[in-house]
Amino acid sequence: MVVNDKGEEIEAKYRITCAVDSIMENLGRLGAIYKEAIDEEDTYFQHPCRDLSETDEALRIRRVVRGSLEKWILTYKGPRRMIGEVKIREEIETELPDPEKFRRILEKLGFVKVATIVKKRLVYSYDGCEILIDSVSGLGVFLEIECKERNKIDAIRKSLCNCLEPVHKTYLELHMEKGGGCE
């Protein structure tokens, strides 16, 4: 996760419409450094008194697996602002030492599980940015560029290839459009 000094995530997301290998080759030519492959499982929750999809907010618990290491992160995402292909939104995260107890607390307070999104993520870094190749179960393959500065996203995008289709929706929105729900 890359956030700026205001606690905002600045990112652009693209559907990859060509071979992922060509994206990886272009990342290598750009000078991006491959960092790691991780597995993520995001479970989203609905607030008991307001519709988070209407307020454009999200609450999730993310399970992150790096090799044999596992950690759990609680994330709040605020409403997004779109500037061209770039999405800007407040993001607050904290690690959860006991995710099952926290999940039970949410349920006791009336929060309801909406959906679980599973993805394999390849992480690259370049010029203070993270470039992520996400294979999202049931949705396809995507590229995300996260930077502290919006202009860097544009420059990275232009240096890659023409087989990137802008996506303004979240993985949760795409999942729900396909008729997904709780698993």
C-alpha cells in the first residue's frame, strides 16, 4: 500500500487485455524491480445502518500470505475522487492480531459479510511506486499502479503498453456485478 501524507491512496487500475508476459517484459525494460508474489483474500463487510456502496466506502479484512507468513489487516476506504484514470481515496489500515475475534465483534455489532475476493498478486516497485499484477478469481487479470503523486502514474502507464483498459470500479463492485456475493 502506498499512501500520501494525507492518508490517501492514489491509484489507477487497468484490465490487462494481452499476455501478462508482455507487461512483465515492459516492466523490466522500465526498470521496475520485482519484489514478491503474495496471496490475498479480502472479506468485505456491510455496515448495519448505512449502505457503504451508496456512500462509496468499504470495510474489509484482508488475509495476506507471503510464503509461510500470514498476517491480517483491517482496512477502511473512504469515498473516491476520480481524476481521469486515477482514483484517490482515504485509506486507513491496521494489523489485526486476532482476526477471528475482530470478525466476531463486527458480527455482534450487526456488520454483515458481503463478499470475499481472492487474488494472487505480483508486486513490483519503481520510482517510489508499487505496480501490482493481480490475478483475481472470477474476474481476470489487472494491473494497478499506486504512487504518492498522480503524475507518476500517468508516466508509468504511458511507458508500458497499449493493452491496458482503464477500470474505475473496485474488485468488489466487479464481483457484485457478476452476481457474486458471500462465499
